[in-house]
Amino acid sequence: MTTHPIPEIKCTVCESVLNHASDGKTDSSPGPGDFTFCLYCKHLMAFGEDMRLRELTEQERAEAEIDPVVAEVREYADYISKMIKKRH
């Protein structure tokens, strides 16, 4: 999993500034419609067409619930979130 710099955006829940993203399936940069987790509050969001973060649609939320890659990345986000909290 490769981490890519992205323009600074804020989490839709905790408003933490996010400036990097990883793709759980490939090493490519994120694109519109891709899911992402905030590593501070672990909220799941999607990149909009303008690459700003947005809430998931109901259909996306249902897809995320059964997607094994989302589950794997959620575990990774949980781990990273705990590491961030230990540093602060």
C-alpha cells in the first residue's frame, strides 16, 4: 500500500486536516468515488468528483459494509489511529 500526498482537505466529522491517502487495492492515487478513512476519528468517507471529501450515499454505505478491502483498511485505520493518539 503506497501513501500519496493529496491537497489538504478536512474530515467531514472531526475536521482534522488530511493530506495523504492510500489505496487499499492498488498503489494508485485516490480518485473520485474512492473511499477513505480519517485516521483521527476513523470516519469513512468518499472522494467527490472535485476530490473533496463527502459522506457516503446509502448505496455506497451498503457496499462498504460487505467489502473485504474496506474491512481490512478499517483495521489498519484503527491501528494507525491508536498510534496517533499515543503520540498526542
